[in-house]
Amino acid sequence: MMMSRKGYLFVRSLTIIFALFLFGSQIKASAGETANSIRYITCVQGEVLVKFRSGTTDASIRSVLSRRGAVALDSLYDSREKKDLMSKVKIREGLDVIEAVSQFRLDPAVEHVQPNFKYRFFSSPDDPLYPELWGLDNTGQEVLDITGAQDSDIDAPEAWDIATGSSDIVIAVVDSGVAYSHPDLENNIWVNPGEIADDGLDNDGNDYVDDIHGWDFFDNDNDPMDDDPAGHGTFVAGIIGAHGNNGVGTSGLNWNGSIMALKIGGSGGFGTTFAIVGAINYAAENSALVINASWGGYALDDQLLYDAIETAGDAGILFVASTGNAGSNNDEIPSYPDGFDLPNIISVAATDQNDGLATTNVAGATFSSNYGAISVDVAAPGVNILSTTIDGYGYMEGTSAAAPFVTGLAGLILSLDPDLAVDELKGLILDGVDTKPGLAGMMVTGGRVNAFNSLSLMLPAIGYAPTGLNFIAIEGGANPDPQALSIWNSRHGLLSWSVSHDAAWLSTDPVSGSSTGETGNVTISASAIGLAAGSYDAGITISVTGATSTSEMVPVSLTVTSSATPSDHDDGGSCFIATAAYGSYLHHNVKILRQFRDEWLLTNSIGSALVSFYYTNSPPVSEIIRRHESLRAAVRLVLTPLVYGVKYRSTLLLFSCLLVAGYVIRQISLGPGKK
């Protein structure tokens, strides 16, 4: 059967389209590695950096800036290469940096644009005893004659590049009191904002007179000073929040914070239910968000303590408790309060300098940490730990030292989002662990906390679908149907987003929203009214701002064709021939080909032109195919390898090479002048 010239041209066009996919997809993959998103924590507000394309005239640059109300502040010039490197541009007042980047990015004169990022000098805190703090940063250093394994730590230096704590986050240390005048603690001690010191009055009406830094529930007075010879509570407080980077002593996990001192015991080394419940209730009534409990026992039916912790959880307080130092399985012999089955409790075991469960006579440990595959949640450093004491600094070990690492991490997380629910806060801590072989089966997570991992989960990550939108309209005809853009946070917590665009023919509804576990949906509409036949490109920017900022650019294309309206039989998104061959636009192979068209062909001018040619010529061909089963089978035979090639590009490349080779061999065998 002879092929008409139109049919021959149509087949050649398909071949060009396939080749464009093969080689164009490689270009797209490479470009994708640079990403079309901007993620940053801090940048210079009101500025962007713009690199204009080579050959752009000064007049053109001034025009680009003028259209956006921007002004060039400075530029860098490479005298060796004789070219401009970048221009520092002041953007229009009130315009968000992310939005400015998205606008400049679409200008043909702009090669690259980005925020003017801020970089902090990488450094450890200047506290002189910091090198001893292996739990924060284990470099393999020797501490008390024990050499640790590098990186067996909670990655504090990396975490501090994200957050160093906040004085707005109140952390209650329920313990032997706190030496609140210690030079490494005094700036991070909670001060009751509603109380006037030493006036003998209960100014804030909370039934506690002159409770400036907390309360002593052991002696029932307003002085929660630590008088335990070991300085247990002071030691715990130092791990959580010794003032960091102040040139003094050590550094806590929170360089800045508010430690509420709640004393429940003295030199005897114990506290009572009465004192403990009073302290927990005080913490809940005075805005604490985390309670550290580096103590425990085996009271099986302490319902009052259980109720107090449960009430604290209802008030939004995370309760961090140590597991005990007896080396026993808490699943079999529970300790309390860490063993209470309450959702706001995190139970913490201890690790040594080599990421093993702390065990007597191993890696310098003089105790053995409790454990439990069901009842213990996570582990943290607890051997040879250096922190603050009543009269200076000293070493301690045990799960009492491990729990405040977790408490301190909770404080860092809350400094980024103080409105986190308890289950979200707990999830961030447990989801960020470093799993360790030696901890597998010993606790729920099988891992040791990692501050950097948990804080990284706080950085918003926009999830959205589809990755691009393509509209097709007929010149002078009706507008294309609206499409949906779904937006969600692929990490933890609430994602408050907004959408904007840069084309008059686009509209979005709504323009902002919030997403947590659910998905936010935006209706995207395109109008072809007044547009001539051709291809139009634009972008929709999804933006998030807050403690951290991020944006994603969703490419949008509109193809306006002058061709006739597609066949009434076609429901396949204008994949006429494939729909005719497979019998339904819902067929899996039709969807693959349609996706190939949308993601690869309509994203560039050449591909869009070929698609337009296809729309013009394929409807009558598809009608012929639709009416003849033999033709449908033949077309399916041709299309099926193509479908697999679209899914697996290497296969398509091989198939195309064979096709071209076969064509060349056939032409040679026929000889000159033959067809």
C-alpha cells in the first residue's frame, strides 16, 4: 500500500518527535539537577543577584530593571574573561525576594537570578571546655582516657547552623534545683515576667510569692537553688542550656533559652510525689513547653504522678524521662515515670562514646543503661559527659545525663515552631535518629538522637503535583478546561503557602492556604481570548515564608492552535491516533504518551510546533484507523515499543537506531531512483 505524501510527512514528523524526546530528555535531566526551586534560611532582604545573558546591552538591562521597579546597586566584572559576572539589584519595595526571583527568571535577557544568600562563618562555640563535649561533637577525641568513635554524637554543630535556641522557649528542669547564678547559666535562667522580685507579694496571682526563677517544692520556698553536693540539677541544666559561644566554660545544646528551676529534692538525692506533682503542675501553669525528668523509681501505682504528666501533656508539654541505670529490661521490670504509657513521654537510654548502649566496664562506663524494645524510645550520650556543677564544671554519667540531650533538642525544635503539638514534636525527635546496630532491638527507634536530622525535618518542603501544567486552546475558540494543582508539606507540620504567577492569561483560585497532612488544591485557569496562534510560557510560584523560606516554580504552557476542533470521538487529550488504536483514552499506554507530550514536547518551541502539526494532520488519519481493526492492531504494534521507549529511554534509543539503520539499508538495497 502506497503512502501519501501527507502520510509520509506525518511519519517523518513522528520520527523527529521521538528523536527530540531522546536527546531533549537528556538536556532536561541535566537542567533538573540545578533545580527550579530556591531554598534558603537567610538572605539579604530587598536584593537579588542577576546574571544577564552575554551580549545584553546596557539599554536592555536598564529596561529589564525599569519594568520591575528595580535598581542596579553594584556589579562584578571578570577582567580576565572580559565579562560581567553578576549585578546586585535592589528590588521594588514590598516585593518578596522569592517573588522577585520568579519574575526575573522568566525574562529572556536573564541567564540566572537568585537571592543574595547570607553565609555564617563555620565555627564551634568559643567556650574553652567545648572540645570535651563529645556528645555534641565527637571528633574521636579522648575524654577521661577513652577515645571515642568519630561522629558518635548528636551533630550539634550542624544543628546550630539551623537554630541555637530561643529565650521564648521555657524548659522546666524538675530536679535538685539549679545554680541559677552560675556564670554559664545565669543568662539562660527563666525570669517570671509577672513577678516583682523581693516585694513579698504574689504579683501574678499564681499562689507563689516572689517565684522569680521557679519554686522549691522540696522546702516549699521561692529559692530553687541547687544544694545537692553532686549538683545534679545544675548538671542537667548545663546540658540543656549552658550559654553557648560566650567564651565561658561549656556550651549547652541551647545557646539561648529559659530554664525554669523546679526543685523537688535536696542533698538526700530523692524527691516525693507531692513535690514532683507540684513542680509539674507549676510548669504547666507557667508556660513551660518541655519538662526534663532525670530521675525515676519503681512505684507501680503512682496514679497522681501519672495524672500530673497526662495533664501536662494535655497542656502541650513534652515530658522527657531517663530510663534508669540498672542495666535491666524495662519491658520486664518497668521504671517510672518513663514507663508510663503516655503519648507525651519520651523515654531515654544512654550511649557511650562509640554509639553502644552504655554498659559497665565498656568504653569507660561505670553503669549500665536500662533498655526496652517496647518501653524505651531512644538513646542519647550518657558516658563521660561534662557540664556545669554548683562550683564550676565536672563529669557525670548515666541516663540522667542522656535525657537532657533530648530535652535540649526539643528546645531547639520549638525555637523554630513553638506551636508544634506534642505528638509532632516527639515525632520530629524520634524520626531524626541515627539508627545503630548496637541499639537495634533495645528500644523503639533503635537509634541515638541526631539534632541536625530532626531540625532538618523542620525545614518546609513543598510537595506539589503535577510538576507542570499544559493547556491547549483553539484560536478564537473556547478556553481550555481548568486544571488542579495540589500542594502539601512533604515534611512535618503546617505549611502556609501562597501562589503567584506572571502571565495575564493565567488565574489561580485560591491564592493562599495551609496544608498539614491534607492537600491544598488550587484551580489554575488559562484564557486564550485575544491570543494569536502560538506557544505561551509562564510560571506559577508556590511560596512559603516563616522561620525558613522556600519556593517552587511550576512551569505552565499554553498552546493556541489555528487547527480545527478535534474529533468528537477523541477524549484522549488530543492523542488522536493512540486513542483510536487502543480504544480508550483511559488506556495505560495512551496516558504514557500523553504524559510524554506534556512533559517533553510542549516544554519547548520545537516540540510545540510539532504537536501543532500533529493536531492539524492526525484527526482524519485516526478516523480511518478507528474504523478498521486491522489498522488498529498494526498501529498498536508500532506504538507499543514506543510506549516502552518512553518509559525506558535506552530502549527507545536502541529502537530508533535500528529503525534508522533499517531505513538506510532498505534505501541502499533498492538502488538509486527507487522508492
